[in-house]
Amino acid sequence: TNKEAFGRWVSGNTGHPLVDANMRELALTGFMSNRGRQNVASFLVHNLGLDWRLGAAYFEEILLDHDVSANWGNWNAAAGVNGG
């Protein structure tokens, strides 16, 4: 289900090492590199087919360096809904 897929993504248990390492780092430290953020966002949207707003809301909740406009703008772009 979508809920289970999202849970695996959050916990870093997708079976994709790059995604899992970044998500585990985020859970442990509250930080993730910009490239990592792009990779996990793309995976959530394009591989898992989940709504990008789930990821944006999760990042808003857990990132220590969260910035509203940068976060939501980057997720919007990852989903390809930025109109450009």
C-alpha cells in the first residue's frame, strides 16, 4: 500500500542503498545533503509513485535546517509540477 511504501521510505528500508542511506542519515542526524534530498525526492515521486507533498511535509517535520520555500520549491520541482 501507499502507507507501507511511505513507511519504508521514511525508515530507509526501500531496498535501494542510496535512498536508504540518505533516509537513515536524516533520521539519525536531522540533516541530508542537497544531492541526497534530490535523490530521495525523485525516488519517492517517480519510483514509488507517491504524492510529493508527503515527502515535503516529512522533511518540514524532521530537517533541522528546514526552510519553507526551499523545501517546498525543491519538492515541487522533483515532482515536475513547477510549470517550467
